[in-house]
Amino acid sequence: DTELPFDQHQWLSLIAPRLLYVASGSLDAWAGPSGEKLATDLARPAWGDRGDLDVGYHLREGKHALTAYDWNKFMDFTDAHGWRKSATETVLPDDKLLEALIRIPSVSTNRMKVAEAVSFLRRQLESQGLHCRTETMPGGRQVLFAANEETKTPDVLLSAHLDVVPAQTSDLFKPRWENGVLYGRGASDCKEHCVLAARLMRELKGKVSVGCLFGSDEEIGGESTVFMMEKGYGAKRLVVVLD
């Protein structure tokens, strides 16, 4: 490490202007608390006047670990920056929900953006009173299931997907209306079907048992659907593929 042309505070500086938090353990000889503290302090100038606000650090007693104390400190730091969300997400109307989904560039190969779409839609569906489960595949890809009753096997299972094919330009992830028609990547394949599924589950709640499996890699093979079937998700009477 003495031959590297950079040091750890330079890596940390690359995070600016985003928030940075470093946690150390007093007996953590593996990570080195003194080096972590020094690197954090030397990185602060990259944040300018906000170095003391947007960069956090704490030292706790103990060995190499992530403890409840650490997580509480992380949460206090994000709370101080207004990150805590209310228990109920603001429910978007269907057209605004579709616009918001289009803005997330959930290209199949970008698992982080697909996970962002999964998390966003789950919050919306739960705020609409639907039951949601998120499963994680061995490679880390997340898959969402929702239903209008607490079950993994509703009478009717809808199948849609949140992933999209790559876009030729980033403008395709900016929804636009022309003559009453919404354009954007995913507006017709398949995010509009995800919104339709949400509407069906919501409007049929208490009348028909309906669920939806929101695949996350349909455009590159659909292994997420197979994974969910193997986890026990399915239908008692009918499956409708919305694609």
C-alpha cells in the first residue's frame, strides 16, 4: 500500500458532495480506527463549508462489527439531513405513478436501478393498502410481489415487469405527453402494465383475490419469474401475463 499513488482520504473525497459517514471500533485492528479518523478529517475539505455537516464520524468501543449503536448513529445522521420519510408515502395518481416509474432508468442489467424501481413501487403499493413482499435472488437482484390480500397464491396472478431495454438517449427516461399520449422508455412495455396491475388489485380488493409478480429481468431472460415460482408464488385459478 505504500506504493499506491493515492491514499484513503482521496477515495473518500470522491464521494463529495454526497453525504459521507465513517464508523470505527476502538479494538478494530483490521480496519484501523486511527487511520479511518485521519482519512475522514483529511477528506472534509472536499465538502467546503459543509465539511462539518455532511461528513460524519463516530468511534465506539469494541471490535470489527456493525452494531445497533452504529446503526442508530447512521439513522441520527440521516435524520439530521431530512431523510426520514413519513410512515405513509404520498400516493400518486396512476398517470403520475407511471411518469415516476419511467424516470427510473431500470435497465435490466442495472440491478441498482431495478432495485430502486422495486423499492419505489413497493412503497406506493403499501400506501394503497396492498400486501407486498420483496425477494432477493442469489445474485442480489430484487423481485417484487404484491396482492390485495395476505397470500402468495391469489386466485388471479398478474405478471408484469419493471425492467426495460436500454435507451438510445437519456431523454427516453424523461416522460412527455403529446396529444394525450405519454411517451418514454417503459410507457408501453411494461411499466404501464405495472400501474394497471396496481389499479386492478386496488379496485378489486375485497371482491377478487388478485396479485401481481413484478419481474425484474424479463428483457434478458426472465429468471426472476422462475425464481419467484420456485419460492412458492403462483395462482389458484388464473395467470394473466401483461406483456
